[in-house]
Amino acid sequence: MALHEGDGADLDVLVKQDGAIVLAVGRDLRPDLEAEALKRGARAAISLGVSARDLVAVVRDSLDGRLGDPDVVRRLDGSVPLGQEVGLSGRESNVLRLIVQGYSNVEIAERLFLSINSIKTYIRTTYRKIGVGNRQQAVTWAIQHGFPIDRDDSEQDPPDTSSEE
């Protein structure tokens, strides 16, 4: 609720307390809020619809330093790109993130230091992997899978030095 109805200041205070283990509970239709909670320091995000048994197991595992069943717990880990569950590469995930944030293909190419043709190729392979046929469907899919929707024009994406091209 702190992120849905407020600015998240309550969450910021909680994650800074010594010894605090913060688990975010969220709705499946708002994974963007779960992603924001994880970015702010929550240890894991759990669906509001999780069973009582699974919830207790996640809390116990968290207290023991484990994060529980990956099907129940969602994490935002900088080393694992969003969309990995459908096989998106880091680059494809990055392109999809920028699409969700409203960037045009030309703007994405400029931000990622790639040609427009490379961007179009990444978009086609991403759409195929996530099972959509157009940009609107891709945005809907991405939001449902935790991609952030807030656009930050001041942030410049670093060039990707991976060998995925």
C-alpha cells in the first residue's frame, strides 16, 4: 500500500532498520509496484494470492537467509534480466524496458548506441519470445511481468558490451 497510495517513504524507513527483513506483498496485476519495492530494498515480493502455507514457508526461509521457492517468490536481481523466464537476453530485456517507457525505435537506438536495424531485430525476436504481435501487446505483457513503466529521460543507458549482437 505504501507504493500504491503513497510515495514509498514508509518502505524506505523499514528497509533501513537494523536486522529488518522486508517482504513485499503485491497484486499480480501490478508487478511494477513489486519491482519498485524490490528496487527500494525489499528482500522479495510475494503475490497477494499466495497460499497461507507458501507464505509461512517464504517467511521462515527469509528468516533463515533463504528466499524460498522461486515460483512463489519474485526477486529483482541485477544479474538476472526481467523476462528471463521466457528466454529474453539482457539486450532484449533492455529494449523491451525502453519500449514500455514510451521510447521510439530511434530513441532506443540512440540510447543503446545501436543501429535502428539492430533495434528492429531485437524487437522482432522479443515479440516472438513473449508471444505477441505488436507494440501494445508487448507493453501489456511487460507491465504484467514487472517491467518498470516510469520514464527517466535523465538516465543514459550504458552501451552493452556483451557479445549478444
